[in-house]
Amino acid sequence: MNSRMNQIDARPPPAAVLDFSPGLAPDTAGARNRMVDTQIRPTQVSDPRILKAMRELPRERFVPAAAALLAYADRAVKLGDGRVLMEPRIIARMIQVAVPKAGERALVVGAGTGYAASLLTALGLRVTALEEDTGLAETGRQVCGALAPGVRYVVGPLIAGWPSEAPYDLILIDGAVRALPESLAGQLAPTGRVAAVLSPEGHVGTVVLAEPSMDGLRARPQFDAATPLIPQLLPALHFQF
């Protein structure tokens, strides 16, 4: 297959936005449908479960009120303190290549306000959402409590994962990382996998699926994708004198 078909960073189709015409309530249902039809389906996402969940889950609830207009645009949305809500086309395709199955146990690392965690819950997974930022975690608890009550929020350092509820069938890192945290390898079930955007310095970001091996995590590239790094998972700086 031509490698170009496996890339999604070409010029995207026109972004769907909310209709804030004077005197009218925002057409959020229409915006969700346009997002799926113009952003998600054209990027090889065909799983009907994912398409249905993204048509129904109100993405604007997961961003600050001032950013509601951007909720359905083909871009990451700032949540504060360097964190973002990932682009809809990237999270949709990343979930698809992870092949989530109903009944599986999942951990979302860097869950933010809970959009990805809520999508996985809609697909029938048992989801733990790990967040280090207490403000984002509190927002996520409230939003998921209303829209995806199956999501369980926990607060702790992202780099450590959440071993107390391991093993997980799926660990999804909700943002880009320079390297996969080694701690996650020991938290996977024998047939588990990690889905993440791996973005080594100086290289194009790539969504990978990683599986446990004798040497830690063995990553297999899936498709090119650029999204902002999660600050809390950046490598510590080392100074030489």
C-alpha cells in the first residue's frame, strides 16, 4: 500500500464549527455530524461504534466555555497549563487502530477533561482516567459524571501509570510523548497494548501500538500524526558541566 495513504497530516477537509447565528442556540448536533463526515470518515475511520460515539458525545462539554466555538474544528483545543484536547481525527483513528473490545479494562493516561475516556466507555470498556492536574481532573469528574458515569477518575503522576488496577488490556496516552513511559509495560495484560502519539525530538509524530516484550514495550508505527506534547511526560532535563 502506498505509504501516503497511511498519513493524515495532509491538508484537512474544511473544519466543522458551531453555528452561533444571532438568536439561535448552537447547532451542536449538526456540528458533530459535520465533524464526523468531513474530518473523521475521510481519514479511514470506519468503525461504526466510534462514528456513533463521536456523533453523540458533546465534545464542547470537554473544553472551556470560551473555547466552545473551537470544539469541532480540526485542531487541538487548549485546556490550560499546556494541556489540550486532542484533534478529533487523531483520537478517532488512534482508538480504531487500538481495536478496543467491550468488556476490556482500559487506562487513559493524561485524561484531561475526559473526552477520550468517555469515547472508550461508550464502546463498552471499563475505563480508569488518570490525571495529574487536579483542576482538569475535577472538571473531568464532573463532565464524565454527567455524560459517561462509567469513567473512574484518579489523580496521580502520569509517569507512574496506575498500577493498583492493573493489568490493563489497553492503555491510551491522551497526547504526544517523547518516549513511552517504561512503567506502563508492567501494567499491561499479556495481550495488552499501549496506544500513543510518539514524537521523538526532531522527528515527525507517529501513532504507535506498543506491546509488552522481554525488553519492555515494542512499538509498531501506525500512521503519522502531530499533536502537542503532554508537559508532565516530557523527559527531565539533564545538565552537563
